[in-house]
Amino acid sequence: MTTHPEPTPRELARLDWARAATGNPTFELHRASMDAGFRSYWRGAVTPGSVAGTDAASVIVMDSPPDKEDVRPWLRLRDVLESGGVRVPRVLARDVEHGFLLLEDLGTDTYLHVIGLHNADALFDDAITQLLKLQAIPCPADLPAYDEALLSCELRLFDEWYLGHHLGLALDCGDMDRLDLVYRRLIDAALAQPQVLVHRDFMPRNLMPAADGPAVLDFQDAVRGPIAYDALSLFKDAFLSWPEDRVETWLAHYHARAVDAGLPVPDLARFRRDADWIGVQRHLKVIGIFARLWHRDGKPKYLADVPRFFAYLDGVLPRYPELAPLAEVIEQRVKPALAELARGQEGMGG
């Protein structure tokens, strides 16, 4: 006979709140999704029209444990984006103190599930429409800045978590000098870009198809930062790759639309360089985060996408002699360590 574990206090509290919020004492929840943080999402069926604010047959409960992931930044940024015309999830009920939100159900598929070469032009054009609205919003006075400290901290995730924890590399002074030099150049380039509201994870997995969208998700970590960041994130995604010529075309299309919208983009050649350089910063950061998700948080699946980021780096670094020291560290230290790790895993498998 199958036994089911007793529900935890958090699970009981979530269900009790959802039943009260929907006015349905028999309402049930089923896992909808979970992200890399501590939030989780749950779907439940409702009678269409029974919940104020939606005529859908289901709703979503966001569970954001207050001691791990305060829901208030998400709510605050949601309101800022909505005020600027960005399509974001509608909030139907909220309990900020306990970290529960009742949201409209936007469906099961993100852009990541539905996009392909056959429809990418149209879907990305719609995504650019939302991005331009987002970038046109004046940054709130207390919005954190993508400043030197944050940029540097993110770059060091690559050193600490990927090179150190994952590959077990102990870099010598020469290696560190090379990384430090390139990091300095990347940071200076990021700070020199025109600064706008930056989502920081504007990619297909965080976009939901919607008639008046796409709807934008996972925006709570927004900052004031470099204008090329989100466009680069959209086209050089963490979870799928596109032919380089398509990426070039989409970046140029974004640039043309940004110029027409009056956003402070530089000329196209400078914008392409800015996108490449902030992309290098992002790629290194994400490699470090994916290693941390495994070694600290026990979430190994993200490591499977790390080779995608090294491919991005391999495509960009040769274009810029100023970034050659980073390319040297990757070729001389990282790739041999990766090969050794692969041989060890093959040996264990045999």
C-alpha cells in the first residue's frame, strides 16, 4: 500500500490560505513549477468567474517563504513594471507577511517551450516590445545599481564556484592577474554603457505567451544597469542556442527599435561591442551560479548547460584582443581541467 508523508506545516498553511483566498474549502493544489531560488508555484482548478480578477478555470499560488525569499521586492517591481505598460502576472490576492500570492494562471508553456526557428522572429519581436517598455521606465530612486561591487561579485562566482569548487583549480598569481585585468575591463565597459532599468534575466524561460504580452516573469532582481544587458540575455539564452547570424540580426533589430523608441542606445557598432562584453560578464556569472546551484544547493541539472556558455565565450573572445588574458586562462587551465574531469567520470562509469 502506498503511504504518503504527512504534510509539513508550510504545506498546510499554503493550502489553508489558498482555500480562503479562493473561497473554496475543497480547493486543491498541484505543483506547477519551481525556480532556482526558494519560491515554488502551485496550480489549482476554480470555477471560471469565481475568483475576482480572472475568468480562467485555474489559478496559481506563489509560495515565497519569508525567511528565504521575501515576496515584497517581487510585488514592488511588479507594480513598477505594470505602471510602465509591461505585461506582468496579475495578483488576485496576497498575504505578504506569510509569503503567499494568488496569481492569474498564464498557462503551462513559457517561450522556452514554444519557440523555434520557425516562429522566433515573431516571438522575439513581441519580447522586444515588452523590453522597450521596461527600459523606458524611469528607475525608482531606491533601485539598486549594477555598480562595480555587484559586477565584481558576480564575476567572482566563476572563480569561487566553478574554478574552485567544481574543477578544484588553484589559480596561481599569473592566472589571477589575467582574470583581474579582464574583469576590470568588463566592469569599466559595463559602467560606461547608458544605464536603464535592467531585468537581469530577460530570457525565454521568463516570458509567457499571452495575447497582450508576452508576460514577463522573475523580475524581482531588477537593477539600474547597462542597456545592452537584457537584449543580450534574450538572444544568448541559458537554455537554448541560436545560429550566430540570427543572433546578429535580432540584436540589430532590437537596436533599430530602441533608436525609434528614443532609448539611449549608442551607434550599432558600439552597441554590438557593448553586448559582447556584457555578455562575457553574464556568461561567467551564470557558469558560477550553475556550479553553486549544484555544490551548495544540491541542484545538479543546471551544470548540463555550462558548455553552452563556454561556446558563447569561444565565439566572442577571439574578436577582442583586450579579452585575450581570459581566453588564455580558459584554454590553458579550464579546458584541460574539464577534460580531466570528464576522463575521471568515464572511469567511474566504467
